[in-house]
Amino acid sequence: DDDSKMLLQLFLATLPQPPSRTSVRPTALLDWLAARGGGWSVDVSDQTPSGSRGLLTTRPAETGAVLLEVPLSATLMDAPTDDEAVEDAALLPQLSPPWSRGLPAATQLSLSVLSRRRSDGWAAFLASWPAESPSLAVSCEPDELRALLAASADPGIRRLGTDGEELASLSAESCAHVSSLYAAARDAAEAAYCSGSLPSEASFRRAYGLVSSRCLVLTTRAHGRRTLLVPLLDFANHEAEPAAFFSFAAATASGPAIRLQAARPLSAGEEV
């Protein structure tokens, strides 16, 4: 049922991902972000206390302290719909391909990522992503899901793992959902005579899994409520009691920006 689907997705979203091989060093990503006006007091580590790749503070921080600031122009975002009251819509940075802009936000971002994967301007950011998609229902076979769910401390989650029929159904429905999103993208591309710009379904499925696990939704004032991919912030892992929160700053030295701020006092070397 719908509750089971939501429970499954929430559980999988909180799983720490194993360290991943990337084609550029983290310093290349930091250099790329610094050149665009970003600033931070965190570092990327493959050895966080949770055992996965993530962010660690480089110095103590008080509640509310800015740990990371990423200019809006260094993010990827979905496009506003025609009926959204958005100021300066034409100036929104790094939107998805024009023919995709009526599609769901995660679909737009998946296509945006794939269209920029060979772009020198975004290579350092996109190459910092994991080599494989995370463990989401969209990318897991039933046996893989069963093993993940069986390890949960939540009785409701473990119950899902013991119901083979329901598990297979959830996995199949998730895969079918992504296939339907790809079909809608194909129709949009064909209608705009841009079918040559459409990636393969396998590439789209992988990109969708990565985007779904790392995008965030935030109200950006004049730019409206947007779904974004934010460099470096996407290294932060999920936690039931988070150490930080993200926010929008309309005026910084580099213009509008996304911030990661301490939700409580943090010690140097603490995971964010």
C-alpha cells in the first residue's frame, strides 16, 4: 500500500552509502566551488563515524553558524511551470533542457545532469558523484531489498522484508514508475524534435537514482520553490536528529546562495 511504499523509500534514503570512487579528487570539487564564490568550514571524508563518505567540520561551530555557502549560480535546478509567479524566470541559473521543462522536477534534473556530464564547466561537480546509484527501490532487486530491510531496527521495516510478494510488488512498481517517467521524457523530446538529445533509459534510471538521493527542495524567494542539486552539500548524510539544516540567503558576497548551517554546537571533526 502507499504507507509501505513511503516507509520503504524513507528507510532507503537514510542508509549510509559506501565510499565511492570518483574521477576527480575532492580538492578539484573544492577548487571548482571556490572559483564560483563558494565558502565552507567542512571537509569531505571517506571515513566518517557512520562508516560512509560524508562531511566533517574543520573547526568548532556554534548553533546557526554557516558551514557551507554555495552560490545559486553553482547549483542545478528545475524550471518553474508556466503558472508559477516567479520573478526573473529567464535569469534562473542552469535549468534543465528547454524541452524537458514541463516534466517532474527529478526528471528535469536527471536530464540536466546527463546533458552536462561532458561539460567542462560541470565536470568537477558531476564527477564527485558515486560511481553507482544508491540503494533505492528503483535500483534494487527484491533479494537486495530483502537483505537491506532485514538489517533494520524498525519492526515495520523488517516486516516489509519478510513479505516476498509485497516486496516484489514494491520493487516492480518503483521500476515501472521510472519507466513511465522516461516514456514521458521521450514524448516531450519527440514533440520538440529533440529526440536525439534523449539519453538511454538505463542512463536515465541511474541518473534518476542519484538525483533522487541528493536533491533538496527549498523556497528561493524571487525564484520560487525549486528542487536543486547543490555541490558539496550533497555529501552530507541523512540523520534522524540532524546536526545541520539548509537555508536560502538572498544576499551574500556572491549573490543568492544556499547555506548549510549548524543546528546545534558542533566540535571540530564532527560529522555533518
